[in-house]
Amino acid sequence: KAGVTQTPRYLIKTRGQQVTLSCSPISGHRSVSWYQQTPGQGLQFLFEYFSETQRNKGNFPGRFSGRQFSNSRSEMNVSTLELGDSALYLCASSYTTGEHEQYFGPGTRLTVT
Amino acid sequence: GEDVEQSLFLSVREGDSSVINCTYTDSSSTYLYWYKQEPGAGLQLLTYIFSNMDMKQDQRLTVLLNKKDKHLSLRIADTQTGDSAIYFCAGAAGNKLTFGGGTRVLVKP
């Protein structure tokens, strides 16, 4: 069974631009969560989507948004990029919402210049 | 909210046992997890323990949970050079994982 895939793997953007990251969960998994990893703040939860609905949201500004499609693939969008948005963005999938095993993708490394 | 703390660094000789410790504040997590991250990679789920268990063994991995002290540990037996990585403990509220800062484990030959 294929694992969680994230595209692109690396991205360089300029301050003020917007970016869209994509995540395809493990086949059969319907819950997708997003995390931001930075050296200063560590791993922080962004949001979770299940059945195309946002189920939970972390403490991030409204510039961070996401969505989920009917095939469970998810995208996250960051608008008006700031230097501090430079991070590794990780996506995790699980069979359903609730406390279940989550499997992470390799991440998208975003650099904002 | 949940606060999870880990020691920053652990150095161990190949073949020895490693013990990575974690303390947490919120005891409402039903599951507690251990993840491994190698350089340039995502997080690999190593093991997890249900909150009503004290211990779980999975091959070379042993997880101990002390609910009274809110202390979680991961023991890796016969540590190998391939075990060099950053290890994260995490508690869960729904699908929201709260991670510790990670413990960097260096295995010396």
C-alpha cells in the first residue's frame, strides 16, 4: 500500500506570495491533518479534515487555510507569505477522525525569501 | 492545553540500551505515541500505548507509562547506528497531536 504523498517536496517563494501544498493520504484513509515544523516552535498542529469538513484547528492566523476533496486528498494554502512561514509542512493521514494511528508524509519544505 | 517535554539529547554506544523520557501535563490523552524522524524525512510512527496500560513491548521497543507521574519512556534495546534520529513523544486529543520538542539520539559505534 502506498504511503502518504506530498507535493511539491521543496518550494521557494517570495514574501507576499501565496502557496498551495498538496497531500494524498493512504488509500482508504479519510482523515488528513497538517502540521508545521520549525526549529523554534517545533511541531505544531494546523488543522484536520475529515469527510471534506474541517474538524479541528490549531492556533494559526487566517492566512493558513485548507480543504479536502471527495477523494480525501487535501490541500493547504498560505496567503501573504511571511519569512516566518518558512518551515517543513507535514501531512498525516489516518483511517478516521478521533484518536487513531496517524501516518506522516515526507513533508514539503517551504522557504520564504 | 497539553504541554509535553523531553530532554534534548542522548548519546549511546552501539549495542547498549537507550531510554528516552517524556513528561506531559494533560492526562486526557487516550493514546500516547512515539515517532522517529530521520534527517530530511517525515515522521515515522514507532509505537503507541493506550492510556490504561503500564507497559507495551514491540520487538526492541518498550514503552513505559506512569500515569501518576505523567511520565512516558521509550526504551530501545540493542541500539544500532540506524537508530540515530530525533524521537518525539506525543499526546492526542482527537486527531490533534501535541508533540514534545524531540530528543536527538546519537549512536556511537
